[in-house]
Amino acid sequence: MELSARYDPSKIEEKWYAYWLEHKFFHSEPDGREPYTIVIPPPNVTGILHMGHVLNNTLNDVLIRKARMDGKNACWVPGTDHASIATESKVVAKLKAQGISKEDLTREEFLKYAWEWKEEHGGIILQQLRKLGASCDWDRTRFTMEPALSEAVINTFVYFYKKGWIYRGVRMVNWDPEGHTAVSDDEVIHKDTHSHFYHLRYYISDGQGHPTDQYLVIATTRPETIMADAAICVNPADERYHWLRGKHVLIPLINKEIPVIEDSYVEMDFGTGCLKVTPAHDAHDYEIGMRHNLPILDIIDDRGRLNENATILVGEDRFVARKKIVKMLEEAGNLEKVEDYTSPVGYSERTNAVIEPRLSAQWFLKMEDLAREALASVEEGRVKFIPDKYRNTYRHWMENVRDWCISRQLWWGQRIPAWYLPDGSFVVEATAEEALKAAQAKQPGLTMADLRQDEDVLDTWFSSWLWPVSVFDPQMPGHPDHKPNRDLSYYYPTNDLVTGPDILFFWVARMIMAGNEYMHAEPFRNVYFTGIVRDKLGRKMSKTLGNSPDPLVLIEKYGADAVRLGMLLCSSAGNDILYDEAQVEQGRNFCGKIWNAYRLVAGFQVDPALPQRESDATAVRWFRNKLSQAIATVEDHYAKFRISDALMTLYKLFWDDFCSWYLELIKPAYGASIDPETVRCTLGFFEDLLKLIHPVMPFITEELWQAIQPRKEGETIMFAATPAAGEYDTSVIDAFELAKETVMGIRSVRKQKNLPPKDTLEVKVKGGFPADMIPVVAKLANAGPVSLVEDFGDATGVSFMVGTVECFAVLGGLVNVEEELAKLEAALAYQRQFLENVRKKLSNENFTAHAPEKVVAMERKKEADSLSKIESYENQIKLLKNNE
RNA sequence: GGGCGCAUAGCUCAGUCGGUUCAGAGCAUCUGCCUUACAAGCAGAGGGUCGGCGGUUCGAAUCCGUCUGCGCCCACCA
């Protein structure tokens, strides 16, 4: 096989992905093996791949590929989410650009456009994931709004309704006037916003609807809502306002009479101590209104405009109305003063519109029981969070959970299966036919034409929370006709979930609830939380900042393996990722390193008659042990989800141990041949390394695994078994470590003395140095002869310590005696001080009495080693002085 | 305002039970090398009062208190 001097990922990646697909290596069917299952966090169907997806899906792919090589039946289910608000607003925007307004369309017409949009843009992201190397079981691709999964949602709604946990109620909801829908509390983002605090005079009524000359002052940020005021409220303990008891005041401009009431909700020292109560447009005011039986007057429509109830400024947008009414109030003499004011204002997460608290009829799901169970799942350890700190956040939320508003005033989504009868009552059934039957049971003689289905759709999360169940069994086990499902019983519960902490409550918590409810088992065992991908300055990636690279461009430039490695290098669980293209470069460089190492190995000239050199036998023995040790470390890291640590261990194993030490050691001289045994072992190591790296860098490892020895069609590294961590002898590793340090010491001497690497250098080492490492040192430090001696005799040169072993580089006249003496004296002084410290510790009876034996023994060893070093230094100094 | 968490080298982070010759890694930096696998590389080197203060302990990066500075979540006083 011809190997180009430089690794070119583009063709290789395309080739192997096609090969994997062709052979259906990603596809899983239930069998006798242990399953390992991941369901993808479904991206928005119309979304495109961004760096967050790259991080998440790389982690997923590493886990799934690792499990596959560990012999498990690995199944990664991909799919997309219909994302009702996000998608609907995109469709609305697109239609608007074409001059079509959503209001002019029927529901059916709009949905036709939406489905067209979905067909056109939907699933692009899944194509993009293929470029990344994601080994999803594409045959199992799901969409949360496909007919089967919609049925799952509808069945779930009916299930919970019949259980009595879904109810319809009028509540103060967060209204998004731009999206024309209610959004949940979690979809509201509070931002500090500059506004004004308007102090308004409300004149006391004379009882006939006419103002007296007495007035009170209220402070409000929302003067446009005064027409909806139902009362003025003061704290009963506030003596300043006792004179107002029983009085009525007139709303400015419209002269409507409203009572003064008392409620301890009002803070005496905030504002003026007088609160205008506007039950229809403020959640707290609503509560006060309920307590005091105040009438509710809604003056804002679903677009945020004042309606007829306002009597003035009808049809004006709320913010326009605010400006206008301030002027009107000023002219009427009701505006006492205006203060600058900054307060938190709720914004819609999707549309960024200012949320309007609004009363409306919505559907709710009771959360109390679900939350209690789901909390126990995590508290009792059946679901593990990585990192663990999110347990606290989770607990806090689960203990303060409120009922879930599941209805949305949209069209794109699963329509609520409730049908209203002419008398205003309703029935809930999975289909219109069943609904009609149920309706007829209540009221004989009704026809379909008498029924009207609820206009709202369900919150998207009401479908995503079923994902780990519904992708395998869309009927859902709660259905009365449910039959056992082979896929569900095999793959559920899934194993690991990789997701961002931002959807801990939206999604993770609710999946646990649904899993507990339907399966009596949590949907996954481990939840690995990634951080947010930020740029290297720590800023969130955003379109407006333009700091978000296009992953596809990166993949094209550096290769998918490089991008994957670049993302994982700095990603410890739960930490934000500061993305820097330099990391992807590092990934590319690593690919180059692997590629070139292979070029070296593949180019070996084997001479079958050649016996194995001693240094090569040593190298093989060492690397075999080193490899086993590293595998054990990597396995441990994986078991603890320390993915970037596992990766770094492999990175150093390959680059430092394998390339810089092992290959340099066995590499024959230019033009020379190598013995067959060493080559055999080296290829074995290389293959093991490729297998270990494969989950992280699937493409280059497949390419080289296929090249390293002939493979049959249909063979793949994807199913090669993860190399097992064998026994390893640390004494072998330690001995080689000593040799490495010696080599580094000699190289350092060379560098200091400016000795060309080509010139050999005579080296003497003293007793205690492992004899089998002598050839290793000779080869790697280009030293020779290297001799094991009792003392250094009268040679001139430079000595250095490796642990407690003395080494000596013979330099002849190159030695600067004074310089060396100074160095040795300094080292000696340091060592004496060190010894003194150790002895001080050892003579402390408190220490020897309290510290564990092991620790004390360690100190005694330090003492002995230190003594031996001191002796060495003293000898070396003596020697140097004699030679002077 | 309530809760949770973080602070270790220029950057990003490890540091598992309080104890190894423990202060580490990768990247970046500096120096020297185009040495026949790799300059996207090789070899060598420098770099930290473990945020401040106090305490517990024979012993603290590690435990406790406190201060400072950051981050996240929840709530929202009109």
C-alpha cells in the first residue's frame, strides 16, 4: 500500500463511513449480548450542526464505539425534535418574507407549509452528524412528530388525563405576544431592564364619581395598565394610609372608581407604599384579586395591544400605549414624577419578546407525585449525575416544582385530544371517533359536527420526555391494549445520557418521571453533563458575535478525527469548554503523528535471519508492560467518565512512550534491517494502540487497521475487541524509567556542552543501575561505551544523579571544573537541607506516634536516599578537585 | 434576595483517603536542530506564596471558619 507522506483525511473519512454504512455496522437488533443503549438528545429538526452538537455527539460516539468494542450490543438511536415554537416561528418568518401572514391561513394550510419546510430542511443535521463519524443506527431514526411518536404523545395525554393528573384551568401564564402562545416558567429569561418608575396621582372620589382635591400616589412601571386596575392596596399596618380606609379612588383619565383595600403583601417601604392592583396583568396582583374578590378586567389582547376594555388607546401596542399615556397623564396633572428604574423583566426565550402575564385557559399536568419519584431516583442513586454537583440543583428544583403547563397556542405540534361539546363540557380520547362515542355517552344524539377539538398543541417537552421509551415502543406501555415490545424490553433502560445542564429540568428530570411512570425504571443510569462551548475569550458562541465556527468547515479543513480530538481535549464533565482552533490543530497533528509512525513501521526492512537485539528485546518487554498499565488507567478513566483524561493517557502513550521512546529504540540504523520478532511485536502494539484510539478517532484508526495486515471484506476495527489490560510488572516500567532519565540527563549534558548528537559520548553508571538498560541508554543517548562501574576513577567529565544512581559523562577537556563544582555544591547544600528537614520530622515524636507506619517508613527511605545522595555529591566533588 | 459551585504555571485543567522525593499534565513560551517516519517535527529549558487571612492536625493544595473575586440555578418589590 502506498502511503502519502502526509495524512489526508478527506477521502479516507468518506470511504470508511460509506463502508460502515454499506455493511450496516451501526445497526443493532436485540440478541443474546448485553445491550448498551444511548438515545440521542434530539436536535431541532430544522437545526444545523453547531459546536455544542459536535461536543455532545462526539462524546456519545466515543461511548458507543467503546461499548461496541467491549463486546456489547451497542445501539445509538438518532432522531430529531419537532421543536414547536422554534420551528413554527421559523415557518411564520419564512411565510412573512413571502408576503403570507399566518392569520390568513387555515390550520391545515399552515401545517402543509410547515411540513414542506420540514421536508426541505429537516434532517440536515443528521446528515451533518455522519461527517463527524457518528455511528448512529440510522435505520432507527425517529422524529418526535412522526405519526407513531405523535400517537405516543396522544396516548400519554389520555393516560394521564384518565389518571386524573391532567386538568384544565385558568391561570396566570407567561404570554409571549410575539409567539402568541403561553410559555412555561422555564422558558422565561429575566433580564435587568432599564425603565421608569412613574408616580401617579389617584384622586379620592367624592362618592359620586367626582374627584376631590385629596389624592394618593402610587408608583408603577406599567402606566398603560391603569385602566385594568381593580383596587389600590396598602399594607394594613401602614399608618400613613389609615385615613384611606373605606374610601374609593378614581383611575386617572377614565375616572373609574375603585376601592382602597389592605393586604400585607404590600411592602410599606417600597415605592410609595400604595400598590395599584391589576389582577389581569400581574401574577401577584391576580393573587391579591382572588383574595379580595376583585373583578378581573383584561385590557391586553394576545398580540400585546390594548383592547376595547381599555376604553382609551384601544388598538395601541402596549409599549406605544405606555409612551402615550404618560403624556396624557402629565397633561391631566396626574403625573407626579418619573424616576429611572432598573428591574428584572421577563423575556421569551424563543422570541425575546417581553412576557405579558396573562390569564388564560391552559392544560396542566400535576407534578407532585412524578417529582417525588423522580427525586428519589437520583437521591437513591439509581440515576447518577456526572458531575455529582448537579444533584443539588436537581433536588432544589424537584422540591419546588409547580404543575406543568403543557398547552401551547401553536399549530406545529400534537393537538390536544380534547373535544368540546356544545354545552361547553369536554371529553378526552385518543381519536375523534372515540371522542364522539364518549360524547354520545354523555349526550345522546351528538354528531361529529357538534364536537370541536381543542385548538392548542402540546409543549414539545411533552413529547421529548417520552423519547427513551417511545423510540422503541411508540404505543407506550400505559396503553390499555399494550403488548410487550421486544425492542423496548431489550434496550430499555438506556445506559448513558450525554446532555447540557441547561435542559436538566426541561428534559432530563421529565424523562426520569416518564420512565418511572411507564416503565417503573429510570430511563438511564448515568447522565453526563457537558458544559457550554465558548470561544477562547469565554464568550458564548453566537451568530451575532460571529465567534462560532462552522463544524463542517473545520472538518473539511482538519478532518473529523482532528475536530473530535480537539473538542475532547479540554472537556471535563460539567465544565464549559473554551474552544480554540489550536486544539483542533493539535488533533490534526496527532493524526499526522499516528500516520507517520505507521509509515516508519510499514517501511521496516525485515531480515528473517536476523536475531533480536538485546535492546529491542528490552524495548518490547518494557512497552508490553507499559501498554498494560496504560490500558488499566484508561479503563479506569472511562469507568469514571473522565473522557478527556482517558484521551490524554492514550495521547501520551502513543506520542511519548510509543513514538519517542519505543520506536526510536527499535528503529534500525539507516539502510539496516530489523529482525522479524521485533517487527511482529511492534505491529501487535500498533494494532492495540489503534483499537484503543478508535473510539475517539474512528477514521484514521480504521484506515491503518485495514492497512496493517490483510483484512477480509466486511471486517472492521469497529468490532475488534478492546485490548485487555494484562498483568504488568512495575519493576520493568521503573527500570525503563531510570533509563529514560539517564538518557535525558545525557542529552541535557550534550545540550549544555554544545556537543553534536552525532558524536558518541562515553558514559559510566554506578552500581544499582539495571544492566539490561545499558544498551537502551547507549542507543537512545548515542552514548558509547556505556559501562557499569564501581567508581568513576580519575576521568574528567560531568556527573549527575538519576534517583540515587550516579551517572557520569566523560568529557575530557570540555569540563569547566569551577562551574561543575558550583553546581555540585549547590546540589549538596540543597540535599543537606532536605535531610535536615526529614530528620526534624523523624525526631518529632508526635509524628512517629501518630502517622501511619507507611508514611514513617517513607520518611526513613527519604533519609537513607538523601544520605546516599550526599555521599555521592561529596565523592564527586572530591573527584573533581583531584582532577584540577 | 435564596441556593449551589469555583479560585492551582501565561492559557485550559488534573490532583481520588489529609501523608510517596508533591506541587503535576497538555497547550503556549524560550534555546538548539531541516538528524532518511513526522518542522503539523525532534531535543533541551524556564515557569506556581495552590485567591487573602485565621483555625484544626505530627502533617493542609486537600478539612473547618472568614474575606475577596468569579460562575450557575431559583425567585422577582409593583
